[in-house]
Amino acid sequence: PWLVTKDEIPNPENLKIELRLNGKTMQASNTSNLIFGVAHLVSFLSKLMTLEPGDVIATGTPAGVGFVRKPPVFLRPGDKVEVEIEGLGILKNTVATKSAH
């Protein structure tokens, strides 16, 4: 993901969100589906703490959570997880085991 200016995201209340596991879409939603809108979340959190450039606000999860699927899907070491938000880019992570220390 990358930092963008306000003018690059004209409507943060309507951005596609997608989570892919090993290239397969597992969750797809939109910021328009949030219970509390983006502006409300930023306003609320900024009253509790100073938000800095690069901060990430986790908002919960849309439908498609692995453990409620039939059969359930759980992350395994080596899995590739990508989260994409329209206009903000893709955050990519590889699942790893907890280190011995």
C-alpha cells in the first residue's frame, strides 16, 4: 500500500476491499458497507489518539471468514494473504510459524 492525498481518493466511503488467500478471493466488500463510515471512524479515533501518516485503522471483517466456511479454511505456514483497497494498493503477507524464541 502507499500513502495518498485526499484529492486522490475523492470518496473514501465507496472503495472496493478484497482479501485473497493464495490468489483466491475469500472476502470482497466495500467501505460503503461499514457500520460506521470512514469519516466517522477517523473522527472518533482522532479524539482518542493522534493519528499519524501511515497509521492503519482496522475496521473488522466482511463476510467470508475462513472458520465459518464449509469446510472451514485456516491459514497455514507459507500461505500468501493479500488485502487490497481500491486506490490504496495491496498489502501482501506470507503466513509463518511462530519463532522458537
